[in-house]
Amino acid sequence: GLWSFPEVEAGADVTPIALSRYGATVHHIEVLPTLSHVFTHFKLSIQPQLIHVHIKNTHIREAGQVWLSIDDAMGAAIPTAVRKILQSVLKQ
């Protein structure tokens, strides 16, 4: 029941994925510092990418997904790792 970012496999080209899933045209990709998040039984390494896009229509093509502003996302039910990424983006 937590909101999260879209995920892709490591090394995947996000440009065609952004277009097909979200109708978004990628203009610039900024690779953010790797984030390590420790769970009880494993450690997760996340390589976040800040993707600057142009969206013609904010209607998402996949059910259960919505666009949120950073402020709205910070007030939503999001995992701790996602909150850390959003906070790092806000500091930029």
C-alpha cells in the first residue's frame, strides 16, 4: 500500500520506457548518488535517476499509477528510501 517510484532493470534505456508507459518525452537524465538502504535481512542499493520529461497528458497508461508533486509525495505513504531520495532532490 505504499507509493513508490517507477523501477527499471539496471542498464535499461529509460527513454522508450518513459514514452510507452507514461507518454513522457525524456529531455535530460541526471544520475543521483547511490543510496543504500538496510532492511532486516538484506541491504538494497538504489541508483536513482532524476529524469526531466515533457508530458503531453498527465493520464498514466498503467492502472494504479499517478503523478504526484514532490510536496504531495512527501505527505503520502511512501517507503523510507523513497523519502530519502525526495529529500535529496529538494536540497538541490
